[in-house]
Amino acid sequence: MDKFTELTAIAAPMPTENIDTDQIIPARFLKTIQRTGLGKNAFAAQRYDADGNEKPDFVLNQEPYRHAEILITYDNLGCGSSREHAPWALLDFGIRCVIAPSFADIFFNNCFKNGILPIPLPREICDELMDDARQGSNSRLTVDLERQVIVRPNGETIAFEVDPFRRHMLLEGLDDIGQTMAHDAEISSFEHRTSRAWVPSITIGTVK
């Protein structure tokens, strides 16, 4: 995964509760097991009409938000089915950080596993950040994971907390496999020691 240290980017305001994973990536696009190529179908029902044309009133079809890397929503983001394709689709669209008052647990965990930083913040703070986002491309937010703060366009900082282990994984760009492979030398050394120490015992019986 790409490391997540500090992100300064356009934020898209989506003041909606209970955005489920079927809205993020509809079930008909789940045939793939690839993490790439899903971004064009993220929020497909909201983004496109029946003929496949963009709906101009949807925020991610508007400038500058079609280039957003931060998404701000309301409560219970990622509810519904546990499909990991949802964070895949967001990441492929370009979203690296999602901010909401609350998240569905599985979606929240899947975001970390795929290099997306989910930040739970109180509803009133999300409203303030949405107001910032509505100012357009001249109003970017900075998400500083090392300092664990969001910097608003006016310079005000908003603190957030991330589990230390998950923070480490994002800062280093590690998924579960990458975390294991970071200990490759120790694993190889252990396997070498144990393979030499283990000697099969053979019992020879007496034939009567």
C-alpha cells in the first residue's frame, strides 16, 4: 500500500446518513477480485442515469469534487454488506480519507486494510468541515496522520485519534501481508533454527 503520512486535498461534502456498501459499489460490479478498475463505478446509481450519462447534480460529478481525495459524510458510513470492494472502489476513485460521525465496523476495519484512513468526528465538526469543503478547490483540508490533526483552511486544527498499531500500518504503507513480511529475517532465522533442531526419531522394533 502507499504510505499515508500527510494528505492535503479537496474534500467532497456528502451530507447523507447510512451510505451503505451497495451505494458505494453496487452488487453487479462485484464479479472482479481485482482492486483496480472499480472507481469508475463507485456510487454508480447516484453518478449515472439509465443511459450511463453523468448526473450533473451529484457532487462527485462536479468540479472540483471529481478530484476529491477526502470524503465527508454523516452517520453510519459503510453499513450493509461486508464487501471489501467498497473501500477498493473508493480508493480506485482516489479517496484516501473518509470522515464521518460513525462507521459500520467491518467497513471501518476494511478501510485501514486498504490504505484508507477513516476518521470518526462529532456531527458538528463534520458540518464545519463540510462548510469548508463547499468553498471549492481553494479550500483544501490537510490530514496529518503523524500529528493526528486535520488542518482547516483557516489554520484551525482538529485533533483525532487512531489506534497506534493501525496508525503505524498506514504510516509505513503496510497491509497484513506486508506487516508479516517486515519480519521476514526473523521468520527465516526461526525456520532455519527449528529445521536443524528437529531430527525425526525412528524406532526399530524386533521381529518375532
